[in-house]
Amino acid sequence: MKGTKFQLKVWKYLKTIPKGYVKTYKDVAIGIKSPKAARAVANACGKNPYAPKIPCHRVIRSDGALGGYSGRGGIKRKLRLLRSEKVDI
């Protein structure tokens, strides 16, 4: 896998989010022991070339909005993926 040390840490954490669940960018930042790095987590998700295998679609904004999705199909695909996992969104 190619990416920065920080991106790899984020992507590894994303793989621990179970199907059907979402976390916020802040939750992920806290989970990787970088609680002030929510914005950097969002950037790392945006650079994820392995979507949806590495499930960045399971990360949303703290206000409940979807945020972005760098995978093919963009935000519409993110919404479809979450709905297919029975996430109430």
C-alpha cells in the first residue's frame, strides 16, 4: 500500500469500522490518537485510492452530513454504499 505514514494509519483504522456503522472524522482522529487531526483525517480519506475496499465511505462529518467521497461515483455512490449496509442516513 502506498501513502504517507499518517494516511496508512488512517486507512488501517478505517478497516476496523464494521459494516453498517459510521464514525465521524473526529472519531477516527481520536481512534488513531491524533484528536486534533479531524481535518487531516478527512484529507487522508479523500486520498484513499483503495475505496471501497478500505471503507472511507463509513466516515461522515460531525454534523451528520456525508462529507465527500473520493471513490468512483462520488457522493452518490457513498450514499448508495451506506444504504446497502443498512446505515440509517
